[in-house]
Amino acid sequence: MARYFIHMAYHGAGFCGWQRQPELPTVQEAVETALSTLLRSATSVVGCGRTDTGVHASDFYAHFDSDVAFDPTQVAWKLNSLLPESIAIFAIYEVPQNAHARFDALSRTYQYHVSCLRLPFRQGMYSRIYFQPDIDAMNYAAEMLMTYTDFTSFAKLHTQVKTNICHLTEAHWDVQGGEIVFTISSNRFLRNMVRSVTGTLLDVGRGKLSLDGLREIVERKDRCAAGTSMPAQGLFLTKVQYRPELTQPETSQILCNIPK
């Protein structure tokens, strides 16, 4: 039995998240169905995370086991032909048997996109805001957040996690064309954490919340104290980092390389 990683991306608008759910379209269900068809054997896939309904991923990994001999490049190419256009398979490659797409991830990076503008060609991929935020103030607030590790105030209630401790390594706002993008990296994230943090920082940017007020929210460790959670459509998982031995050995994407 061999273990393989799948490197992929997906547009989340048409799915009820990554994780398989009864009678609902999910990315996991689509990938498992197509992969099982190709390998002619029921195949379960484990993702590196559990994105919510409507959330996108431009860098996502999953693993599966198979005792069927196959050419990973050929299967990756054929998998793209079976999957909807909203899912792209970049590569499939063999990894050590004990490798785990979720638990072996060293860090993840998310980006949240907002704009004051109406962007017709970005519909479903950003959230529109109706004020001009103070980006400097939001960056000061984001820098302050990095001094904390307990993010209970930004965690979805009633989730089964052992700890709400997260170690942020990056948190900043940047202007990218007509959009304002919040980038945040950590060794782990809590359910709904990024969308809640984003909404709270935007409250700082609109002058509704002071830096001292933000500090009080974090230290209260109470989800009800934080700002409104932003809609899913503006959120992207953009990077998942692993140890070198678990990374893709060849960076060229099979999407542009038709196998002979």
C-alpha cells in the first residue's frame, strides 16, 4: 500500500466546503468519486484542512492510499478531465507511508480580499465594503495581534478543539490593484478565525474600534466580543507548508504538460 499527496486548487463557490456531507456537493466528494473511478477502487481522500462553504483554495493538499499500480502524472491528467472546471489538480506524487496532509502541515497562509469598488470580473472572490478603511491603522492592529497566542475570541463556538493557541508568523494588509488584501499565516487556525479576525480589523479600519478596544477583545477570550465574521467568498487558502521531503519533487504543473 502506497501513500500519495495530491496538490490541487479549487474555486469554492459551487461547493459546501471541502469535507464530504450527505447529499451536498463538496470538493472532497468530487475528488474521491473521480479518483475511485480512475483507480477502479473505492478511494478515500484526507485534506490538509476543512474549508467552509464558499471558501477558495489556490494551494491545497490531500493524501490517499492505494495498492493499485499507476502513473501519477497520467492519473493527475485524467483526474482533471473528470473533475469540474472549478477544481484543478496540479500533481500527484508518492510520499512516505506515515505522511499526513493535515497533521504534517507546518503552517498555512490565508488571504482575505475586500474592496470599496464594484468589481464585476471578481464576483464571488472578494467582499465589497462601503467605506474607505485606514490601512495603516489596520496594520498596527494586525501587528499587535501577533503578540498574542490565545485566539479564543475569534474561534467559532462549540467546536471540539483541545486548545485555542495559535502562533502567528505573518499578519498584514496590502493594496493589490483595486482590492485590499489581508494576509495571515500561522501554525494552525481555529474554525472561522480568519473571517472573524478580518471583520474585527476592518472595524479598526473604519474607526469603530480602537487599538485598546482590540486588545480588550483578545484578552476577554469571548467570541461574542469580536467583530462580525466576514462572508466566505473573500477567503482563500493560499499556501500550505511542509517539510522538504513532503513537498512536490517537480514544480512544473501537469496542467500545461500533456503526458505522452
